[in-house]
Amino acid sequence: MGISLRPEHLKRYRDMATLLWKHGRGDLVRNAGLEDALQPDEEAALDPGAPRRADELAADLERMGPTYIKLGQLLSTRPDLIPATYADALSRLQDRVEPFPSEDAERIIAEELGVRVSKAFLEFERTPIAAASLGQVHRAVLRDGRPVAIKVQRPGIREQIVRDMDAIEDVVEFMDRHTRAGRQYEFGRTLDELRRSLLAELDYRREARNASTLDANLAEYPRIIVPRPVEDFTSARVLTMELVRGRKITAISPLARLEVDGEELAEELFRAYLKQILVDGFFHADPHPGNVFLTDDRRIALLDLGMVGVISPELQQHLVRMLIAISEGHGQEAADAAMEAGTVRSGAHPDLFSADVQALVSDFAHAGSARNLQVGRVMLEVTRSAAENGIRLPVELTMLGRALLALDQVGRTLDPDFDPNASIRRNASDLLRRRMLKNASPGRVFANMLELNELVQKLPGRLNRALEAVSDQGLEVRVRVPEEVWMLAGMQKISNRITLGLVAAALILAAAMMMQVPTRFTLLGYPGLAMLLFVAAVVLCFVLVTDILLSDVRQRRRPRDRE
């Protein structure tokens, strides 16, 4: 049984069938009924059993267009779907396309901004300075004299991506329903992620917001700049931003590098990224050397904010533990933090995963030189080991690993002796302090106060119901234990802890209520009776805790005495 081929998508079906057949997945082509989409001479020429190189797959995706380039970049973040060599090759995918005519660019600018280019800009360079699959960039000068860069979306690119996505969706839905690989890996989820990513990149207003947010977050780092968008000249298909004059990091000559304080730049860049990741939870996810410029005034500019990563506070907590554990060489702690951040599937092998992570961190800690200390590489290997052992980690971890790996390359370009491991250790205490201050924001404190107020209001009623249940013998605890002694010991511990909680809570509530009763008898300026109740609660808690601890010690010694 095959998919229902739609005539308007025949060329795209053929492209996908050729790609799968060429790279050894002829079984998927046959199961989906896509053999008819292949031309007879093409089917005979392609050998599905012949080995293909990962770089060849990347080149094929580049030729197929922007949708497939983005698909390849997304697959590079899924080590559970493709081998490591293919993930590395796909992560290096770049847009290599010819620019479209400047007349189309001027027409799109006029349509989006509602004014002719000659009226909106004092100068406009018709020859683009950069071109990619989604758009191209022109230099211009605003009427007030500010030099800007205008990013214009490629004509018809939205319609092309929609058609490509429809054809890919047909194949993916069939594979998810009728193939074992589809049921196991749920390709539909990957497709949904690709659709969200493409829609975000096609809306330049979102990229403008990303740039404004990152610029504000990095305001404390004077050596790091983010081009600010010009909102009045920005729309869904046109993005106008400050012009950055400089060169790509990789284009710096050895002589020019001598004039740059590479050590300070690398340290500040890495510190800025650690803040983005571990404090702000919003980071530039694509800092490859082409998107990192050295400006003419010897600063670092971060370009192309179309791809950003967003990290939840919970994931940030796990990342802090993981990065510090990796930098300190504690493999087991890094493995525990990774498993807490992810999902352990049925049939997983957490012991094997922990062993792999410990080996990775050990190798990382004993690396022979600063060139080998790549935090990003370790994180990518952790995500791959997790996928192999049945543990699903958040996609943000892979994005972060690739970002850190690219950042390592940029740092070594600026300073060959740059050590990101030492940078993490130097900045760990400051990062933790800033995270604590962020968690202690007025909004967070107010939310905690609301929860505490709700607890105080409901606690008397809950305690009253619990006490009534105890007095009416309505509180039942059912425990099935094979040994009677264990059951009695457990019940004793439970009763001691219930007693401690009830008595201490009652005394504290009584003291709190007595605080509102005016009296001449005071201690330290507070009503004396209330203070005595507080002291009694503290003493009682100390006595009960001591008794419980001694009881626990006796319980632990009894089995040894019997032996």
C-alpha cells in the first residue's frame, strides 16, 4: 500500500524518492509506493546498497532548496535519528545560492514599507552584500544619514516552502502510520518542529524582536554588540538594521590578529554566552564564524538572529549542574543532571549511559591541551549516548552543544590558547549568584507570598480534618510488608513524624494568632505569651527530633545485633 500521489507534488516526490533511494533507504521508497516517482533510467543508475558519504547527503540537500536545507539542519540536532557522522555533516549546511534581481528587492521593499526605495532611503546599493536561500542583504543609508543593512526576503519563498512542506507531510504521515521506523521515531514531531522553525524565520519581525532582546540582555558587555533593528523600516519580509562594518572572524589575517586583544575578546564572548544560556534562558543558537564579525573598532558583533534557543528555568537548573560537573570532571553528576533533564523511556539503559558520560567527562578532564577542551563536543556526545541508550533529551541541549562547539572555534580563532573549561570555572560562582538574584525578583517573591498566604488560610481546616479523622479512628494507613518487624518500625517512624508536624504546627499557629493580641507582657518587643509559645514549639521540636533520631539509630542496630 502506498501514499496517494498528488500531481502538483510529483517533482517533490521524485526529489525525496531519489534522495532516500540514493542514500540506502530504498525500503522506505518501496513501502511508500514512491518507486513510480523515480524515472526508469534514474532507478537503474542508483544502487541503494552502495555506500554514500555524509557530505554527499549535505550537498544533495543544498541542491534541493531552502526547505531541505533547514530539514538537514534540524536533523543534525537529532542524534537519535541519524548517525554521528551525518549529524556533523548536516550541521555545516550553508545556503549557497545566487542573488535575485535587485528590481525584485526594490519592489518587495516598496510593497512592505508602502513607500518607494528612493523616498525611504538616501542611498541604496543595488548589488547585495550577501545572499541566502531565504533572502539577501543590501546596504543603504537612511534619510537621517544612518548606514543600515536591509534584509529582503526572496520572492515566492513562502509559497515554495508551503508546497515543499505539504509534499513532505504526505510522505511523513504515511511512514508514521505504515512503517516500523515511523512508529518508533515519530517523524511527524520532527516535521512539526521544522514547520515552526521555518515560520519563525520567515517572519522578520520576530528576528527584529530577537535582536532587540539580545541587545538588551548583553548591554553590560561593551565588547559585544548586536545590530539594532530600525522598527519603522521593518516588516514581515523586510528587516532593516544597523550596518556593522567589519570582517568575519575566520577572515582575520595573522597580522591583524596581533592588533586585537584576542584573550579579552574570547573571554568576554564566552562569558556573554554563559549569561545568555544560564541566566537569561535566551541565546543566539547559530554563532558559527560566518555570523560572528570583528568590527572595525575591535568589538564582536553577533549577526543573524533568525535562530535562537529558549531554555526554561527548570532546564537551566540542570544545565548549570551539567556544565559545572563537566568542567570539574564529575561524570556521574553530569549523567544524573542529563537524565533529570530528559525522559527515560521504557527499555532504556541508564547504567550504560552513566558509564558513557563518565568516560566522556574523564577524557575531557584529562585532555592534553587547551585545543582539546571542547565543552560543546562533550555535550553533543552526551546527547548521542542518551539517544543510543533510550533516553530522550530536550532538543535545546543539542542546539546548545552545537552553539558551544561553534563558540569554541570562534574563541580559538581569537586566542589559540583560550580554555573554555577554565572560563566556566571562573564564572560559575557569579552565574549561580545571578541566578539566585533573578529567582528573588519582586514578581517571584510576590508569587511565593501568595502561595504562602493560601497555605496559611487552608492549613487550619486541613489540620482540623486530620485531627477529627484521628480522634474518630477514621485515619487508616494500609501497608503490605512481608516482615512484621519492618511494618512496626515503619509505623513508629510515621507516627513520630505526624506527631512532630501536628504539635509544632499547632503551637506556631497559636503563637501567630496571639501576636495580634495586645498585652503589657512583652519579650524583645513582641507579645510575651506568643514568644513563649514559639520557644515551646522550638524546644518540643528539638526533643521530638532527638527522640526520633535515637529511635532510628536503635532500629538500625537491631538487625546487626541479631546477626
